[in-house]
Amino acid sequence: MYSSWPCPTPDGGTGEEMMLGFDQGRTTRILLLAPLFDEANKFRRQLVEIMRRLDQNGIDSFLPDMPGCNESLARHGEQSLARWQEVAARAADHVRATHVFAIRSGSWLAPEAHAGWLYAPARPAKILRSLARARTLAAREAGRDETVDSLLEQGRTKGIELTGWELGSRLVGELETAQFEPAAAYSVIEQADIGGKPLWLRAENDVDPAQADALVALILAGLSA
């Protein structure tokens, strides 16, 4: 179920990253792209539930680690959107993906050469400011005075740590300026399409079997259309 895959490195070589996979060599093969930053923890269990349901419906699925994320040994502060996008495209090719399913900020990485589904894609600048706002709240509780604008100014010049995530200045700049628009080959799934309170707004990390069922049902409907 767990394996390593040859992830491209900035020097043109390859390094090993982890991948969770349900692989029985079936015709339909879906690459999953997890959300980035703190929302990754909110969806860790839910992604496995989705993959199990896909497996039960005769579909192979794969969830790769991005460099700097999850079990990766690469430094998060050295990553960028452009790099993650390159890695996601390489991962799709490696597993011979027929489709891609991406969640929230993972939607930013969905390879344009593929088709699939984007679940509740978020705006990069909004996610960045949410991370900065969370740090200001923690600072206030600790008796420090920080503002979102001052944190982002620091991030643009020398990088910054936000809610435990090290963001380099390049990544901060990308998040501030990126204008994400879903590629035409992807269908957007909104939270209203599946119902219930979204996992990323819950106070604790959680799993929602009903929402996993609804998401997989929409994927299956799309495949049969």
C-alpha cells in the first residue's frame, strides 16, 4: 500500500518520496492531490476513506507526498508552487493516471494535461492570509503584537513561519499573486454539492464517511457520463 516513487529534484535528478496507493493494475487510475499547509492534517483520514471507496468500486488511486510535506525529508521552506506543480505532473505520469482528484489548495497543482475533479478549490492569497491571521491570534495570546500585513511583508523579503509551516519568500510571493482558474478539463465540486460542514472548518481533525460517499459518487457519475 505504501511505496516510494522517484520524485524530481531541483538539480535535475530524482529522490524518493512516499506514496499511498491502491494499485491492482485497473483501467481507471486516479491521482489524488491533498491540500497544503494546515488543511493537509484536516483531510489525512478523509483521503484514505475516499481511496478505500474508489478501490471498492474497481478504481486504482494514488496519493503522493509533495516535497516538504507529510513524510518528506525535503525542507518545506525551499518549496514553491511551480515546483509542486512540476512534481504533481511527474507523479501523474509515474502512476499512469487517467484522472486527477484534487482538494482545496491541492487544486493549484492539478496537471493541465489531465482531466478530473477539483473539490472546493481555494484562492492562494486567501489561504496565505488565513495562515498569517492564525499566527497573529496565537501571538496575541502570547502577549505579542503582530499584524497580517507586517508578517506578509517579512515573508516577501526573507520568508516566514506560519502556523508551523516554513514558507520561503518565493512561495509567499507566488501565493500572493497567483490567480487560480480551474482548467477546462476539470469539474469543480463545491461543498454544497456534497452537503455537511466542511472538514477544513472543523475545530479538530475529523473524518466524514457521508461526505466521502458523496464525493466518490460524484466521481463515479463523472466517469460514467
